[in-house]
Amino acid sequence: MSGKVSKPHLSEVQALEVVRRLYGLEVSTVRPLPSYDDQNFYMAAPGVGGEYLLKVTNAKDSKDTALVGVQTHTMRFLREHGIPTQTAVPTVEGELMSLQEIDCGFGCQKYLVRLLNYLPGTTISKVPASPQLLYEVGKMAARIDKFLLEMDHPHLSALQRDTFIWNLSNVPILEGYIHNMDGDPLQEVVKAVLKEFKTSVLPNRPVFRKCINHGDLSDLNILVEPDESSGDDHRISAVLDFGNLSSGYYVYELAISIMYMMIEHPDPVAVGRPVMEGWESVVPLNREERDCLYLLVLCRFCQSLVMARHMVKLHPENEEYLMITSRKGIHILRRLWDLGKVAVERVWFQNGQAKAECV
């Protein structure tokens, strides 16, 4: 199934009908929200005092009900452990998700539908990220992965996503998409990063510590609100979007978090240190994880840049959203590559080397 056919394209009328039929809600306000390969709608039902997010999973992922079931369970599990996440609202029949056959204009497809509680807030991309807020991002990322080690579910094996393009273990899969960067001088950097992944990361992976990764703690998936106790700073109010949930390693989550926090920051290189310090307040890195962190951050940039080009070809109408990270990411990847590992690590690891020696 092509990506173009897989992404749902429900009209607002179709979305309202689904919510009325499955959840018994009369909605007064509906508006589409941006999404990568699923479809999201904001909905308000004032009669019951609720704000909701209708999430329609793409047709490809909708075939894996076990995976989406684990993702849905994970949100509730983390909520119960104090992590601010959305949770699924049951249908009138008591189900947390429902497989619906819908015609979006190119024949009927089956889509998994969930109604999540809507969490207000501002994406962290829109506020100045102070060192303290970046520290809290790293700390939150580590807490999530550490909690998930305790999670039990009959379908946890669904998180072993061996061909999932966004898992950092699967970086070599990018070689099949790198033609999307033909003619771009940065293509040679991407090729060099992929080569170094094989020679530097893969030999060290046996000593990386395993966990379950959220996998997408981006500047668009973390909401913040003003922190009244700290003047003009902010605090994390919500963590969104568990669609990239997969089995991985602690250092993957940290690398992903650092990469996305760089996107809107005026000094991207400086981001690594406070995020890492927040992470290590919960889960200190071992020597090999620390040694591979720089390259793994670069690998996530490569995933984002290459796949954005690929997705824009499939969905040119969604180019503005798909290229949000890529437009600034190309310059940050180039800068990190030109500076080199030693210079970047000098910024990130100041006064922190002793911690690695103890792990």
C-alpha cells in the first residue's frame, strides 16, 4: 500500500459522523490538526464539557491492532505513573479503539479510530527553551523509558519493529530512500553518517541498555505552560503522540530528544548539555552510550531529513508540516558535522566525564 493511499483524508463531516456514532457525542466545534501520516481533529462537545482529539490511524498501521493497542495502553500506564499524557475515551460499547471502514475518496479503507482527551498547552517549539526547561525535557524522557521497563502487556512483542524506519537501529534502511536527496550537497554528509553508524554504533550496541522508547519526543510533541513558581519560565504540561513507540535503547531516546530540542534553539550545540544532564539525573550513561551519542543525534537528523523529502513527494499538500524540522535541520546537521565529534562533545560533556567512569 502506497503512503498516499495509506494516509486517511476524512472530511469534517465524516469525522463528526464517526464521533456521533461511536461515542454518542454531539460536537459543536471541529477543526483539523496537523499530522505526519495519520489524521487528527480537534473536537469540542460543550454539552458534556469535553475537548477531544479524534485520531485516525493510517491504513497501514491500522492493520496492526496489537501495536496500536500497546500504544493506547502505554498512555494510560504512564498517566497512572504521573506522566502527563492523553488517554483514550471508550466508545459507547466500551472499546478504546474501533476499526472503521471509510471511503476517503480512493475506495474504502480500514482505519483504527480513537478519541483521546485533549490537553491544552503550547508546543515547546514556541517558547524560549531555558537550560532548566531543557534539563526537564531530558529528565522527563528518562523517566518515561524507565517507567516503561515496568509495563506489562500481552502484546509487548509488537514493539519489536524490525523494519520501522524511525527506530535508530534501522538507520541503514535510509539507504533505500537517500535518492530523494539527489542533487543536494548534504547527501554526502548523510551517506558518511550512515557509514559511520555501521562502523561505530553497531559494534557498541551489545552494551547499550535496552528499554522501550517513546521515539518521538519532538518540539511538537511536548506541551508546556507558564511556571508560576519560576517567573517567566515554563514547565512541561503534556507528552503527546506514541505512534513511534518501539523497543530500543536508553541512548536512542536521549539522542532523539537532543536532536529535536536543537531545532528552534538559537544555539543548537549548547542544547546537548542540559538535556543530557537532566537525563543522567535519572539514568546515567555508560561509556559506550556516551561515546555514540553524537553520532546517534546525527543519525536522527538524517532520518528526519531524508524521510521528509520522501513524504513530501507522496503528500505535497502537507509540505509545510512535513518540512518543519527539515528546513532548519539541514543547517544544524551541517554545523554538527563540520564541528566534529570532539568539539561537540567538549560542549556536552564538560564536568561530566567522571559520571561515565562510574557506570
